[in-house]
Amino acid sequence: MTALAAKSSILYQELHRREGKQQFQQPWSSGSSSCLLLQKNAAFFWVDTASRSKSVRRDVRVEALWPDLSRPTSVELEPINDSDHLDQILVRAQELSQPILIDWMASWCRKCIYLKPKLEKLAAEFDTKLKFYYVDVNKVSKDLVKRGNISKMPTIQIWKDGEMKSEVIGGHKAWLVIEEVREIIKKFV
């Protein structure tokens, strides 16, 4: 069975929460067919996936399972491609008197890859207060990497007024790194 939701995890959480309240019967699936019965909503839906035909369909009352969409849940990190681009970003940040966060990472680094979506969620928390960027050290010049004074990855730095103010080297658990980064951000925002 297919359900349209902003996030499938939200739908699953809602169904799981209802399971404890005995408001629905478990969705089940047997190879080619699936069924979902919501007792309180008087909804019954059956899809035969083998022939792709709807067997039974009654009026379904749709519940709002959507999260608050007024704020983003994650913000994609913007790439920095060279030293000139970094200079432009730093000048713009100085004009706005905002700090920036730079994630120095590598495409081959497991921890870097694992940490990036968590930083994107953190970027959504501080969306209006600072900008988040990333540098893939394999795709930029060595001069830019030297300018950031990078020796280990992932390295997350806060820059303000054109210079690096603080950094976290992310060699430990991702949630600890994110908490450290959050603390640093709160100091400079």
C-alpha cells in the first residue's frame, strides 16, 4: 500500500502511536496485496498490487499528519569551490555581521558523510542567524585547505569578521559533535 506523507517516518510514528490506543488494526501485507483498516475513521482500502486494481474504496477522512512546514527541517550546505569564493563569502558575512560555519570534509570520509545531514538539520535551526557551507578538500586547491589550517576531517569551523574563531574536529560520536557545534554557534550568534 502506498501512502502520501511529508515524511514516511511521521506516518509510521502516527500509526505506531495509535496502535497503543487500539484505534486501528495492523496494516498487513501478503505478497501481492495489502490492506489498512482505520476503525475510528471508517476507512477501508485494498490494493491488489499484482493487477494494480482497487478492489474496495470508501470515503476516507484524511488526518493532518504533516509537520509544521513554516520552517525548513533541513537546509542544504552551500559548497565553497575556491579561495576567491571563500573571500566573497567572508566579505558578505562581515557586511551582515554574521558568523558562518564551514564543514571541511572529504567524499571518502565516512564520518564526514554521516555528519553532513545532521549539520543540515542544525542549519535549519539557525537558518536566519548564520550560513552553513562545506568544502570538499579533494575538489579544492591545497592553498584553500592550508588557509583553513585543516589537518583532520571532519573539521567544523566558525568564522566571524574574516577570521576563524573556533573549531570542532569531529572524530567522535556524531551527536556529541553536533552538541559541541551547537554550543559554539550559541557563543557567536
